[in-house]
Amino acid sequence: MNNDLRELESLKWLDRAKSDLRVAKMAIADEEPEFGLTCYLSQQCAEKSLKSLLIKLNIRFNYKHNLDYLAGSLPPNYEEIFNQLDLEWLSDWITEGRYPGDYPEATWADANKALQMAELIYLEVCSVKI
């Protein structure tokens, strides 16, 4: 894929990440907040942001939902940015945020933490210049 096509594809992923982040913010701020949905959409924002960066850097990756795997696929100077975050915790919301199960329901604190992490990842990816 040439540089222009790669940049365009990267921007498409980042645009979807932005939409997920916007709707996650709406879900937590709603009159009847949806904490699980906020967590799920935050995970999706983070995942799409990281995939956007991988595409931009021309790094092949498996289409997994595991944020640790995606961040670990980045070169060390980029990976360091995300090492401080609890990506494993955020990754779990891909399932826990969508389906009932034997795990606790998402709380406001969970949704707020997920949203903050997603926004940080999104903004970091947006700031990358190549």
C-alpha cells in the first residue's frame, strides 16, 4: 500500500475511533447513563486508534481486540506511551460491556476510567506526525 493510501486508511480508522469516543461521552452523560456501553465504546475507540497508528506506521497486525497486543506491536518509542495504561483492563470491556455475565456491572468509576484512557490514547495517536 502506498503512503497516500495508507494515510487515508489510517484516517478512516481514526475517524471511527472519534465517533466511538463521542458516543461513549454521550452514553455516560445521558439522563440514564449507560456505563457498560461507555466502557465498550471506550475500548473500541482505543482499539481503532491503535490500529490507525499501526496502519500509519505500515506495521502489519492481527485483527484482535487485545490492546496490549496492539500496543506491543508498535516500535518501542511509541509503545512506551501506552505502557503506563491498564490496557488489559480496558480490553476486557470488549465483552463485559456488551454481554451479561458473572462479572460485576460497570460503574460510573469504570466508565469514567475507560473514557479517560480512550481519550488519552486517541489524542496521543492524533498527535503522531510521521
